[in-house]
Amino acid sequence: MAEAVITRRGMGERGVEVRAMALVSAAHFVNHFQYLVLPPLFPLLKAELGIGFVELGFALTVSSFVGVAAQLPVGYLVDHLGARRMLVLGLIVAGLAYLGFGLAPSYSSLLLAMVFVGLANSVFHPADYAILSANVAPPRLGRAFSVHTFAGFLGNAVAPMTMLALAAGAGLDAALIAAGILALVVALPLVIARGVDAEVAPLHPAPTVGARGGMTSILTPTILGLTGFFALMSLSGSGISNFSVVALTSAFGTSLSVANIALTAYLTAQALGVLAGGFIADKTRRHAEVAALGYAVNAAIVLAIGMAGFAALPLILAMSGAGFLGGLIMPSRDMLVRAAAPPGAMGRTFGIVTSGFSIGGMIGPLMFGLAMDHGMPKAVFGISVMLMIAVAVVALVSDRRAAARRRMPMRAAAPAD
């Protein structure tokens, strides 16, 4: 870590923080951009490859499955080989996967590419959070997390139109190749940014209590609870993001244009809420209460949307409020995970916990799609409300458990009267 110390002295603490935030946020932008490389191109891929939408959907499922399976071992490698190195590797693997598929398009090459994209996807969250936690001072860490999350939302926002424009202007294969080149370009600054790595844990640590505990030191009730917390968040969010438009049009006769404007307002307000939530996360240590309160109020708003059938303007305002609150709690959510991480295990902790996103992403579309297929559009909002309440409860319970575990060593160390 001597090189990092020299770099800090040369650039200054704020300079190192800004550099780390810029590099990590750029990588997170690419990560989320690549989430939506294929879906906008599905009609073109269907025609070129001669396959159906089921086969295309299966390719995305393969990516999600590999991502979940790889989270824990990749988190271990982040802790022991270095977060920056693993982040560079993740960008290169994802970039080459899309580049290879664009150069030799076929269904078999698509499935192979999605295996590598899923593997690369498992790197980003553990590596990103490990780098930020190591390089940003605690008083500003919440804002750093919020900028990182905002960059991901921005990647989601620009990907569909970018890919469609590239495909229309240069062709489908060229668009896929460009998506791969983007990841390789963003990897270049990280290759030379050796002063922003996180501290590397030894591959063969001294025999401490944490080392003897093995996986039990990582798979604590608190961390498992936070994994469930992330899965519930993903499930509740997928209902609004993916099915609110069809649910509003089916349940209340809302026009398609108004429903889409409301969803756009929700997603935009969510991104703005993330930035505001960073300041809140830096001003308080009561992150669980922030998350619980935000989701409790959010649940009330979504319940009203699902029951009342608002007119256009009230609907857009209500969806904006729900989105803003949903984004507001995200930096506090990340601070909860950081507080639960054992020393030297930041990568593994975030790797385990953020696998909840992928778990929720696999279950949510099936669950809400089933509700729509059975003619229950209002259930999309009702299920989302129940999940939001569960998120609030899990956040509080996980925080109470973590606080109790922190107090136990203090009691053990207290002198006898």
C-alpha cells in the first residue's frame, strides 16, 4: 500500500477521492449500460438469429444465474487479489464477450457471451464498493455511494436509445461491437490508476478467530438478512419498473402515453433521490431507520396508486414521490452493508449481499407476470406494497442484530465489579 500512500500525498485526499469516484462510477455506468444492450435489440436479434423470444429470454437468465453463482468466489478474489485488478478484468471480459458476439453472431455464441457477461457482472459491486470504502473518507462515503449508484442509473437510461441508434446507423453487429469496445475503453484508465486500489487481504492469513471461523465469519445472520433485504428491494422495484405501465392501463384504463410518462417520472425521480440520499447518509448513523421510513412512506404512496386510479397529473406526482423515496434510501442501504462487513472482507460481503439483486431479478418478472396473466393488475401494486413493508422490517431487524453483535464484545471486555 506504499504506492497508494505516495499517490495520496501527491494528489491530496480529496483528489484521490474524486479520482476513485470517477473511475468506479464510469465502470458502474458501463455495467448498467450492458444490462440493456440486448433487450432493445431483441426484434433485430430474433430476425438475424432465427430464434424466438423465449430463447432470447433464456440467454438473459443464463447471465443472471452465472452472476449469482459467481458472487461469493469473485468477492473472495476481490479481497485477496485486489479490487482494481478484478474490476479491470471484469470490464475486459464483458467487453470481449460483446465484441466476440458481434463479430460472430449465432445463438451458441450469444449463450457463451452471456456466460462471460454474467461472470463479469459479479465483479462490479464488490470491487466498486471495496475501492470506494478504501479511498473515500467516512464523512463523505454516503455521497460517494450515491454518485456511484446514480452513474448506474444513467447507464440504464442511455443504453436503449444508444443501442437502437447504433443499430439503425451502423447495423446490429456494429452496435454489439461498439458496446464491447466501450467496456475496453473504460478499463484503460483503471489499468494505470494504481493508487486507488483497496487494501489486499493475505491469501493465507494468520490464524485469528475470523480466519478459523471460515465462512461463518462472512455468512452472519446480519449479512444474510441484508441479502434478503436486497432481494426484497429488487422484487418490489421490479413490479413498478417492469409492470406498472401494463397494470395501470389494465386496471384503470390509463392511457399508454400517461402510464409511460409516469414511469419515466418515477425512474427520473429515483435517480435524483439517490443523489439526495447521499447527503442524508453522511449526516446520520441511523441508516436502518432512514431505509425503513423511506420504504414505509413509499408503500403508502404505491398503495394509493394501486387503489385510487389517479388522473394524469396526480399519478405522475405520486409516481415521482415513490421514485424519489426509493432512491433516497439507497446510499443508506449501502452504508448498512459496509457497517456489517468484517475487516478485510468488504468484497465478499458486498458480493454476497448484492446477489440479492439477481435473485430478485429472476423471481420478480415471473411473479408479477403471473399476476397479470391471471387478470389481477392491481395485485402488481399490492404485492409491491407488501414487499416494501417487508423491506422496512428486514432493515430494522438486521440493524438490531448488528448492534447486538457489536455490543457483545464490549460486554465481554467490561471489567467485573
